[in-house]
Amino acid sequence: MAEDALEIKRQWSVLPVRALLDRKLTQSEFRVLAAMCVYTNSYGVCWPGTQTIGAILGMDQGNVSRAIQKLVRRGYVRRLMAKDYQLEYAKFGKINRYQVLYQPDAALPSWEEIQSSIVLAPVAEDGGAHINDMGSGDGNALASLSSTLAHAYCRAVQARTGQIRQVDNEINHARKLAESGATVEQVKAATVAACDAALARRAGVPSLADVARII
């Protein structure tokens, strides 16, 4: 991958502080960890490929792979596997997924938390479309995130009001939120706030369009 083909959405990287204090980490391992952290969401989930990391650092893929293996053994990175979520391999996708462990005992992220990292996923290794959970392009990635946001809204509504909303009825609004870069956490928080406000004035259940105005 050419260096100018990289699309990096951030200009910073949030590293585990314990890595700064670990004198056993080599320079290569530390740099690979820093590159992975460019793509993490708030749960430490990231999807960069070895070619992407290698292009950022000027390292070959073999050295990147070996560094990641050592980071896994040292407890800085967790490989996320389909079996952890009782999913078929085809549903989980071919893309390597990792969790940077800011705390050694960090909880395994939920499937929703994994999906929310789509907006930070690097472009595909060939410099083309953004990688998604099935390893395909932007359209599928957007559809996947839209579905995740719609489900997050529906679950938050049911938990707060006891009312059931249909995902299919909200998917268009969810797509708009996905396009704007909204996260699962933002949708959940805004849905709770909108539901509480509606309950206080004895109004009906807010739609996802109502929720979107809060985000």
C-alpha cells in the first residue's frame, strides 16, 4: 500500500500507560501498538491489517505480524474470535479484529461494541473501500453500522419505556446517523434522554429521527 493511499481519520493515538513503563517492550512492539491504537474505539477494538500498519511504520508485514503475536503474549492485545460471540466464521468475517487492552483484565467487548468501530476502520489493503465486518466495501459497512445503530435505539427504547420499536422502520434514519459518524454510545445516550423527556411530558415514544436531533 502506498503511503499516500492511507486514510487515517485521527491525528493522535491513545496508548496504554503501562506500555510506556514496560521496559521489556521492544521499539518495534511499541510502535506497532501505537499504530493499532490509531484505530481503536472507546472499547479498544480495532481492525487494521498488517499491511496498513506496515505502511504507517515502514515495516514489512512479517515483522508486524510477529510484533502483534508478542503483544498478544504480553497481554497488550487480544485477538477477537468468532467463537467468543458464538458466531459462524462467515458472519464474523475474514478481517482480523483486535482489542487493545488498556487494562490487563479488560472485559471482552460486545458485538455491538465491535461493530461501532467500523467508522474508524482503515481503508482496504488495496487502497479501496473501507473494510467492514464481512471484508467488503463501503456500502456493506454502512449497512452494517446502520443496522447496529437501529438495534441500539430499539433496545434502549424498550429498556426505558417497555415499548417495542421495529428495526426496519428506523433503518433509514439509522443510515443517516451512520453516515454522519454517530456511535452506538451516542445513540443509546440520546435515546434514553429523548425517552425520559417524552415520559416527563406524557408524550409518545420518540422516533429515531427525534433522537437524531439530540445527537
